[in-house]
Amino acid sequence: MKMASLVILIPCVVVLFCTALAVVTPWGLGNLYNADVAYTSIYNPGTHGFSEVLYAFSSMGNNNGSAFAGLGANNPFYNTLGGLAMLFSRFWLMVPVLAIAGALAAKNTSRSGPGTLPTHNPLFVGMLIGVVIIVGALTFIPALALGPLVEHLIMVQ
């Protein structure tokens, strides 16, 4: 269970940590100016910019690495932090998954009894979907509430 918890939590923690780091540091906000080059990262300030950064790191950590058009992610900060996000949330998951596989391979098989939860019925499917939705909701809904929901409330005013 510890290893399964790590598999669930590592990508979430990486995405939220990278997003937080990007929106509070001058490197992530694009306030760095060299003599030759000015890095501008977030072209839409405020809640929409936060949504762009959250989407970029969610995509880098879990999917294909895309970003919104309003985020200038092609600079050293976003390239480095995005690469680290991909490394930690994609490849470091192999360690706990292999630990789970090793633990399952070493276990002895036993007959199912009255306390066994069968994995081929609708109850198991419903519980699995419920856990996935609850973990996803508790992880990303607070952050999404800071972005798109606040932006919509600002537009309505």
C-alpha cells in the first residue's frame, strides 16, 4: 500500500510543486532580463496565467508536454523545470511499481474466501472509479478553483 500510495501521489506532488515554484519565483514569472534577452513567460497575468502554468506542468508530468499559447515556456527555467517534472513524475514511478511487482511475485497464492473482494464485479469497478475521482478531485480542484473559476467570476462582474 505504501508503494501504491507513492505511485498515486508522486505525479500530483510534482505538478503542484512545479506550478507553485513557477508562479512565485521571478524565473517562472518571466521577470529576468539579461543584456541581450528578456525572458517573458506568462503573457496573461492573473488567474488565466496561473491556469496556463498549471496546465503546462500537468501536461509535462502526466501527458505529452503541451502548453497554452499564452505561456512562453521556451526559456531555460521552464525547459529545466519541465524536464525535471517529466523525470520525477514519469520515470521515478518505475521504482515503486517494480517494488509492487516484486512483492506480488514473492507472495504465496491463497484461495479466495468470504472476505475476499472479487475484482470482476461492478462493486470493485465502482470503488476503483470512486477512488480515482476522489484523489483527482482533492488534488486538482482547489488549484483549478484559483484559475478558471475565479477568472469566470471576474468576467461576470
